[in-house]
Amino acid sequence: MTSWEQVYQKWETFQDLDANLKNELTKLNGNQLALEDAFYKELTFGTGGMRGIIGPGINRMNIYTIRKAVNGLANYLLEHTVNVKDRGVVIAYDSRHMSKEFAIETAKVLGAFGITAYVFKSLRPTPLLSFAVRYLGTVSGIMITASHNPPEYNGFKVYNEDGGQITPNQAADIIACIQQTDDELLVPYMDQATLEKEELINWIGNEIDNAYLEKLIDISKLPAEEREQEKAIPIVFTPLHGTAYELVSQGLAQLNFTNVHVVEEQAVPDPEFSTVKSPNPEEHQAFTRAIQQGKKHNAAILLATDPDADRLGVAVKDDTGNYQVLTGNQLGALMLDYILSHSDSALLKSGRMLKTVVTSELGKAVADYYGITTINTLTGFKYIGEKIREFDATGETFVFGYEESYGYLTSSFARDKDAIQAAMMASEMAYYWKNKGKTLHDALHELYERHGYYKEDMTSLTLKGKQGSEQIAKIMATIRSEPLQEIADLCVKATEDYLIGQRYTLDNPENIEAIELPKENMMKFILEQHSWVCLRPSGTEPKIKCYYGVCTENEKESIQRISALKQAMERILEQIIEG
């Protein structure tokens, strides 16, 4: 009997197994491939938490894998932080299947340790959870969400006492504590009635929402008297069946945007996300209904938030009058330019802009233009949050942080990407440029004319299951052992291997520079003619992602170069997999 079969048998014969999970296991009886995938490994707890398909098994999201994770986290908190039981942990959840149930299970296990849980009465966005950690002064925060993954997924995301996602070092210690839990089926927990009787669970109403909204209005760059004026610019907003409806609507209202049209059928929380193929604003199909409504109301800007409201997508009219979905790189550069152009230069001498290594270099060009220092981080907003925390000690000023995957942060009262903040800033930008007789599309092309025609793209190759994991590992091992010399007829000038933290040039490979960032399984190739390619396995999905960036003197040439790079990398990856 193989090891996965032994684990399956343990679950199958466990007398107190949850009835729903027992029924699902029965349905899988005889399906060896499905059972192996559910039991062949434990669901990975990565640098931010865990995410997976809901169902029975140690490689699935269910009450037992949740309990095991919380058990480990509780032991970590008691060992590494102070006043844990009094300060407690705040828990929020989104609109997905089992989200509230998983939130309550989390509180039950914390209660067994005597740790107080603060749980929102109803669904809330991820950035509000980040803010709540800081507002309540808890030792940690937990968000039950799978962000924009398909409906069958859910996740468990951990935040530190600063309100940021846990750092790699913190994650490593938490994982070690989780692994000390021998049996996920036997984790101690307290029933909900006892939790409430002993006041180990506190239900949160609107107090934190109101405190957040007070902070939100202060991110505006408009003069105080202009904030009070009615703004009739037409806006269409869709929360894509997620958590953002209330806070985005209230945020726009308090800035006196009076012509906001919500896509009503997508304002209703729905774990199946029934009106979209994917609740991901990065994918243009998510804007289908917003575009229909935008045309009806002649909207200047369309806003779309993902289910847990940490990512924002924006569409604006192009030169032909059709709606164009901006990329994360484009929207980030526009917001950065707007913020810096409306900030006191004297106050920005210590200003710092944060972006990831796979985010467009257009952001750095904009920051340089205003005399602001750019700091690159690894992919993942946890690294941006970690830098902001360092600024608290160094006196450096955080002015903006963003990543290409639609994540932005304008003000550090939250410490994770915040689609609500971004929605306010994007709407204000659209209002500002409209008053000048321009669209955000016009403003973007002004940036290109000033800084060059930057263009970026990303492709992802999905390789599911055990075989897929092995193929992804093979790709990265091959790229490391046989470094690329050229891509699409562009010579590789330098190679950056973030796993070993080294950068070297091809003309002088012995001259090795250290990369002062945490280690990550990622390779970046700096090419001639202001181009680059980066290869990175996803930490949360069965994918390997390839990022591309170029800059030329005109848009057509940039589009052609990106296309050539994509085709070349697709051939390279295909050859490695088949080889």
C-alpha cells in the first residue's frame, strides 16, 4: 500500500469524519487518479498561506486542513509574539463556498488555545482585514479567500501584526509549527456555543468599516473645497460578485461622485461567479457587462474589483470610442504620475516608490522624472508591505506601491494591495483629466511620449497535478543548467537568478553581483535594446509564468517585439517539456 493510500484509508475509517466530506469521499471511491491527487501530498502552505480546491483530502481545502493550519499558527504566535490571548486574531472572509464556515473553524481552534477571535459578521474585503489588524492591534489576521481563482477553490491567508502578509521567514516558522501537528483529524477545537459563552469570539459590525472610510477620504489629492463639490463624471462599477460593493460605493459617495452606476447583477455575492467565466479583472471578459452599461451611460471609466477586493481593473475609452482595459502596469504608472504631480516636492525628498521586479520599468521612469527613488521587490505584495514597515523605522516616505497583476497601494493605513483605495484614485484621476478635456487613454499616451513606449505582457502555462509539478521543476532546472544566450534574436546581456541571489553578465560571467532580495525560484534575463524576460513558477496555482517587458520609440515596434519574445519563449518551454 502506498503512502497516499494509507492516508486515504485513515480518513475513510475515521468515525467522526464530517458528514459532507464523508459523502464526497464515497463519490470518489474507485477513482484512483482523483483520490491520489487528493491525498498524495499535504496542501502547500506557502509564503502567504494556502489555497486549493475544496474537498476531502490533505491536498484539499476543508475543515481539517484549516484546523491543522490554525493549530500550527497558534503555536507560532504563542512562541513569537506577546500578549497573544488578550490581543487576539481578527478573521475576515469573502463570498466563496465555505468561507464563513472556515472562518468559524479558525476561531474554534484559536479558542482551544484561549486566543480571542474577532470575526466579521458578514463578508469583507482583504484590505479591510489588513486595516483591521492595525486598528484592533491584534497579533495576526486571517483572510479566508482564494482571490480570483475558480469557484471550486478557497484559501487561508495569514497576516502579521503589522497588517502585512507574513514574510518568508515568518512563513517558514509557521510551516515548521504546522508540520509538528501529527494528525489533522484530531486537532483540538472548541464548539461555537462555548466560544461565545467564554467571550473567545467577538463579532464585528461596521465599526472598522467606518474607521477605514475616514482614512480613505484622506488619500484624495483634490483640494478640500473640491472634494466637497459634486462630481458628475459617469462611472460604472462591478464588484464581480465579491466583497467590494459597500466600501467602494461609500468611498465614492463621500468624495461626492454622484453619477455611479453599479452592475447590479454582479453586485450580489455569488460563490459560483455565475455571470463571468472568471472573476478576475485581469481578464477582459470580466468587463463584458460593465462595458454594456458603460456604453449606455457614456461612462468615462469602468471599475472592476476581484472577489476579495485586493485587485482593481479599469477600462477607459480609446481614440475610437471603444473601451480598452488598461493593464496593471499602465494603470499603476498613471496613478503614480497623478500622485506625484499633485504632491509637494519638498515633502517627497525622502519619497520611495515600490514595485516588483516583473512590473514595468515605466514606473521607474515616472518616479525618476519627479526625483523619487524606486525600490524593486520580489513578486508578491508581501514584500512591498515588508518594505513599508522598514520605512516606519528609517524615516523614508512611502508614496506608492504596485505590481503588474492589478495590485496597488496608495496609503499605508492598509499594508496589502487595496482595490478600494485604487478605485478612489482611478476615479479621481478620470475626473481630473476629464476637466482638462482628456481621457485616461490620452493621459497614458502623454506618458509614453515623455518616457518611451513601454509594453509588457505575461503568459502562463498551466500544468496540473503531480506530473505538472514535475514538468515545472524540469523547466526551471533546465533553464538554470543551460542558461539562455538569446531570445528572439536579442542577446542576453545579464542573467538574474533569484534562487541563489546572483546576477552576472554574459560578457563577464565571473563578475557576479549579489541580489539583495529574499530567495525565490525565478530567473530574469536582461536583453539588449531595453527588453527583458522573466520566468517564475506561481506560488498559488499550478502554473509557470513568463513575463516580458520592452521599450521602443513607437507603439507598433513595441507590440512586434513583445510578440516575438512570447513566441520564442513558448518554443523554448515546449522543447524543454518534450525533451
